[in-house]
Amino acid sequence: MVSAAVDLDALRQRAWAAAATVVDPEIPVLTIADLGVLRDVTVKDSHVEVAITPTYSGCPAMNMIALEIELALAREGIAGAKITTVLSPAWTTDWMSDDGRRKLKDYGIAPPVSGGGRRALFGEQQVACPQCGSIATTVLSEFGSTSCKALWRCLDCREPFDYFKCH
């Protein structure tokens, strides 16, 4: 019985590793593990189930992410996995990894402030420019290139930039 449990744990680890390689189609420098969208991988009777949580309900990327997870698992010899979208608890930027935040900044998108969700609701956040690091920034539009981003501008270097919204 111990070897069966070890085999299931090894299968879970392989499935998690494969799913964690899937990139976000809207921000291709981030994996779904970086984002915290990859919530769980379970194995029951050798059947794999992957739980994912969208950054926004109705996120248009979720269907593509689910398909990419299936393909990543199939490349690892794991066929017939079930991909489940979990809406509760709702995704929060606090689930993003530190590595994911660094990747966003390096890509030119201001990462969300850790624990900044409530401050963002009341306009109390300071967003650093990903180009020059200045906190002299202002919001131009709450609507950016995707639903999870807002358009900001640096008052020092004058460059516009996307900010990954907190919530």
C-alpha cells in the first residue's frame, strides 16, 4: 500500500510540475504558478484533477489556460485530466509569487503592491514606475490593455506603463 501512495504522490508532483509550466496567454512572461492561478493538483485512483482560479471571473484567458494545461499534462503522459475552475475563494494578487512580481516589473508592467487590494479601492496606493522606479505616478485610465491592468504614467520619466491591478 505504501508504494501505491508513493506512486500517487509522484504522479501529483509530475502533474503539478507540468501544469506549472503553462504561461498566461495575456502576459507570457508569467506562468500560472507565478500568478497563483494554479491552485491545486489532486490525484484519486490515478485520475488527475487540476484546480485553477481566474484572476477575474469571466477572464477570457481561462479556456486557453485549461487547454494548455491539458496539453502540458499529455506531454508528460498524463491523459484524461480534469481541469476545474474554482471561483471561491476569489483570486487575489496576494497569491502572486515574488518571482512573478519580479518578472512583471522586468517586463515593464508595474506589479501589484503586496496586500494592496483594499488600499487600491480607496485610491491610497503608490505605484512605482517599472522604468525608472519613481513613485511620482498617476493613473490615466482604470482600463488597460487587459481587464487585469490599468494604464498609468510616470510624472518623472513621462513614460506610460501598465499596472497589474490589486484585488
